[in-house]
Amino acid sequence: MDVNEQIIFTCNNAHSKDLFQLSADEGYVTCTIDRLPLFGGTYYANIQIYSLENGIHDEVEFAKELSVVDGDFFGTGKIPGIRKGILISHSWDFENEE
């Protein structure tokens, strides 16, 4: 979420992979984000452990503060002037009608 506590994006293994079968009392779960699509600024990560059977097992709000520095996300040497929302990797093509 951003500094205004607005959710910017969600990473959820139930949507992008399969549910984990957690059986140990301790362990690690890693989420890798290949390209962080955020403008420079301060953001916060909230973490939840959730099961379909029992709902939320644990939740830590503001678990991690992320300080993002503006970068050349598109590889063009240009930084967008609009600073709201997220950056989306995309491409354009143009053809004349002639």
C-alpha cells in the first residue's frame, strides 16, 4: 500500500500458483517480483497467512517499508511525469493507412 494506505497491488499464491501445503511450525515462503512497477516513493507491505479452512491465521500490517527510487523502467532514458498508479510493461505499434 502507499502512504495514503491505498492498496497498489496484491501478490497471492492462490491466484498465481497453487495453495501451499504448510505442515511445519517454521519455514520460509519467498515471493519474487521480477520488475517492481512502482514510481519512486514510500510503500508498505502487509503480510497474511490464510487458509481456505480457517481464514486468516496471521497478519502483519506495515510489515516492511519499501523506499522505491525512480528508475528507467521502460529502458528509454525517460522518467514518466505522471506519478500515480503503477507502471505497466507494454509496447506500441503504428501502421499508416496509405
